[in-house]
Amino acid sequence: MKASVTALVMFILFMDFSKVASVWDLRNVNVPPSHIPYFLRKKAGKMGLCSNGACQDGESKNMPCWGYEDDCNPLNQAKTMEDQVQLFWEQGDFGYIKKMKSQVMELCQPKELGDSSLTCTANLWYCHATNIYFDLKNFNPDATNDRFREDVLKEGEVGGHCHFKKDLHKNQNKNKSPLQSWFAELEHFTSLSVKPLQAGLCDVIVNRPTVFMKLDAGINLYHHFCDFVNLYVTQHMNGSLSTDINILMWDTSSLTYRDLFSETWKAFTQHRIIRLSEYAGKRVCFKDAVFSFNPRMIRGLYFNMPLVPSCVGSGLFKAFSEHMLHRLSVIQDNHREDEFRITLLDRSTKYRRILNRDELVGAMMNVPMFKVKVVDYTWYNTEDPECYSDLARLRGVNYITWEHNEKLYQEDEGHHPTLGAHAKFTNYAFNVDEFMRLVYKAADAVKESRHKLLNSTLSSILNERSTSKSRDEL
């Protein structure tokens, strides 16, 4: 089924990629080993593997694909698939990228070599520009605390030398809003009379490919990963996972951006994050610029995402998880089969503390198979259980939450600084017996998953041995 496109049987293990590696240095790819065949497919025709329309070392169409490629027809994407599964694939899997690719339109067409270009999806959710010009001479980041001003660029202060389809561009204003589209930033795009780079219009020319991003809250795990997931999707959309890129934070203020997850950027770039304010007072030209999918798009990925019920397991989110763990060199510690590691996220903040934390920890530690660790977790949540439930379904993991509110004890009505009584601004205690029931329920789910994984691994090994034996007999 499409929702698990990355779970294809890796028949490519029996293909010879030695010649592919000779024309494409795999050391520069830096992706999980299981992802390499997907990129080999994409590079087959571009890096010398194919000539005169024919592939020399195995047809690229026989290699596994993510699902959004034009020539992709994975074995597990049957045409008889139910509509519900199809919708899940388009909402939260690689089908989302395929849908976005089908919407790409050319808004500014180059006339000759060295010209500019601008291609975008509908509503300017994503754009790719070359030789684009920004006049930021009148931009003053200290003028306001608004991170997403819409009046920074005026007519003639952003554009390029190309044939501009002005009417088509104007019709893409339906989602003009911070963190949803790039229409506000590109609304006044203009067709310039000269080539900006060659005509000397640029005080600064940025040669390195640059990704423009408008970031959500950097102090919140959920919201900041809206940024990272959409950046990963953007890289697939753009066809490159290179880390030799700039990431430019489009923030129209000079406010400090608190980023509690700054180490995560290492998975995407080897360079520091650039602020828009660094170019204030200058005319800047970017040779290659990508405007990333935004974290709060209408019907986008992760936030504001409609997700069809019942379906579980997104190949896209599985690939994102594997990609991040690989690039950040995160290694899972070994554990015994009968051992269950539990991490309790505790808060040392004024609100949202667990009033009977010691009692809950003591109850868990009385169970020998539970290895308990308490971590001080001082960040915020969204107070929306469906957010986390949907994320669990996308990743294909179990999700358990509190089930009986009568066994949850609220300290008081809550004290929001401006709204008054508020459930997020108080502390809670939990019924110990009910808490332990849910912990045991989670442990049973983990145990079942371990058995399924073990059986699947053994089955794969046996099948591989059987296939190898058959090949030897041939």
C-alpha cells in the first residue's frame, strides 16, 4: 500500500551497484544505507549511468522509488487500493510531494542564458528561484517586533530578468498569511529590465544555494519540528539533500530567536543559520534560492494536517526519522529482551508540574523489568491530544494517553497571564493505579512489537538464504 512505500522488499540487494558508485560518490550522500538505492534511481540518468536513453547497469525503473517520481510504480501501489489509503498517502506520505510537484507553475520564465527564473506551487507554498534580486536598503529590522512583516519589500524591490506572468502570480494570494505561504514576500515580484547580477545591481551576490525559511516556535518540540519536517519535504521537492547550503531565517525583526533544538540543524546544513537582518541596507542577489514549505500551511504537513482515520504508517515520516537519526549520529543503546526503559518527562516550571511525581516514579521502580529515568522537560505542549495521536499514526507507533479524567486531579483553575482561568496554567496529580495500568498497557504493546520485529527479521533472513541458494543452483 502507498502508506508504506518505503517498506518495499529490498530486491536491489541482489543488483550490482559497483559501477554506479564509481560515477556517484556515495560518501557525499550521507543518508541511511537503506535510502541509498532510492537516490541511485534518481541519479541513474543524471550521472552517466544511462546513455542514449538506455541504462547500462540495470534499468532505473527496477530500482525502488519514494513514490512521487514521475516514472514510479512501486510493487505495493496497486491500482485497486481503497480510496481511504490513497487519501492517507496524499495527506501524510510521499504522495503529498507528488501532489505538490503536480502544482508547480512557471511564474517568471528565463529568456536567455543567465536570466532569472521563478517557479512555485499553487498559493506560493513553495518556490524555487534563480538569480533573484532583493533590495533591502530600506529594511530596518529594529523598527518593529513583528517577525513576519508584510511591508518589507515594495514594487521593484524583488524580482529578476525574466518573462513575468503577472496575472497568474496575482491569483496565488489565497493563503497570504505568516507561516502559510510566500505570497507576502513575493507579492511585489517584478520583471527587471536588466540582469541584476551582470548589471551590477547587487551589493552582495550569494553563490551558495540558499533555503529561505519562516520558523515556528523554537522553544517548542512539536512546533519546531514542523519546521524540520517541512524542510525535509522541501529538500525532496527540490531534489537535493546536500548540506552545503545556506538556511536563511526570514525574520523581519531583530528579536532573539530562542532555539532549544539548534543541534538539529546539523542534519540539514554544515553552515550557520543566517538572519535576514544581516542583509539590512543592502541589495542582495541569490543565484539559487528555495522558499521552503511553511510550518503552518492550510492542509499542510504536520500542523493543520487533515489525516484520514484508521490508516497507520507513513513512509515519509519513517524516512525522515531514519534520516535524522543517521545524520545526527544517534545510536540506540542495547537492551535486554525482558527490559522496558521508561522516561518520565518532568517539569520544573511554575505550571504543568506533576504533583505526585515521586509516588508515580516509586510505583514504576517497584517493577523489576522497568528501568525508569526522570528527565526535566521544561518546554511547552499544544494541549491537543490529536496532534500527538496523528504523529504516532504517521510514524506507525503506538500512542497511549490518559483515559479517565475523573482520575486526574487539577490543583486549581489555572492562571493564564491574560485569559484568566486556563487548564494549561496549573499543576496535576495522577491516580497511581490508573497510571500503572497505562504503563503496563504500553509495556505490553512494546513487547508485542518486539516479537513482530523478531519474527519479521527471522523470516527475511530465511528468505534471503533461500533466494541465495536458488541463485547458486542456477
